Amino acid sequence: MTDIAAEGRRQATKQANREAIVAAAREVFADLGYGAATVRDIVRRTDLATGTFYNYFPDKEAVFRALLEKSARDVREVVRAARRSAPDAEAFVREGFRAYFEFLASDRTMFEIIRRNAGTIRAQFDTPALGAGTEELEADLRRAVDAGLLAPHDARYMAAAMVGAGFELAVRMLESDPPDVEGAVAFATSLFARGLAR
């Protein structure tokens, strides 16, 4: 019994340490930007020793990637739910983009991370976590075509175009204070909805 309890405590400590590092990294990357941030900056915002950082991440790139992966999972869930409840092509586009832009605008720290690190984030688009969003959109586009909701089109190209344009529009949207969510939604909808309508 005590071995099981001890193992449970160790696992809880490991999880708490990892979460503390990722939370500190969010703040550092938002405040300083990826290029200026160091592992030391991240560790200083925790109660952990520098060596503890390296038990979880080999470098700042790995923790940055973990941060992006978590955010990508969260936003994909929200966006996918919005697309799947759409009754027509325009709502499919509009509500998907609205969910994405609102998610980014509502998280002030992620807002700052994107604003300060757009180039670094673009370089991560080929990673599995960020690429999964494009794959999920492609699958949703194919499903919507099969259901007669959208006009037939090349879902692979369309998904790539929508994800790329969505990120670039989000970067521009976040340059405004407050972010112009409605303007970004309207622009993205006018750009894509007509081509997808039956």
C-alpha cells in the first residue's frame, strides 16, 4: 500500500512541476518573447531548481512547443464544435473562425505570446500538434461535403488555406487593442464562405 501511495505522490509532484514550468514559460514568452527568453528566466518564475527544469524539458524550444501544443488542443476542441454545429456553408466558416478568434482574444497571455512570437509559431506549423488542426479541418470539410453542406472542393488545399489565413488574420487582429474579432470574422467569412457554398 505505501509503495502505491508513494508512487501516486511522485506522479502528482511530477505533474505539478511540469505544469509550473509550462505556466512560467507562458508568462516569460508573453513578456520577453521567445528570442529573448532563457531557461533561467523561466525557472526564476517557479519555486523549482534549474536542474528540475531539465528533468522535464531539454531546452526552451521544447517547453515552447509544449505550450503551443496545449493551446492548440484547447482551440481545436472549441473550433471543431463550432464547425460541427453549423447548418450551412457560411455558418461553417463564420462560426469556426469566430471560435478561433474569440479563443485567442480571450486569453491575454496567449494573445501576447502570438503577438511577440508569430514568426517562431509559424516555424512550428509542421509539428504534429499544430498540423493536427489542419488535418481535423480537412476531415470536417470532407464530412461537410459528403453531407451536402459544402460544395465539392479540394479539402486538403482548402484546409491549408483556411488555417494559414486564419493564423495571419489572428496576428493582425491581435495588433489592435482591443482585438477586432468581428472584423476578422467578417473578412475570413467573406474570403472563404462563397467558395464553399453549394
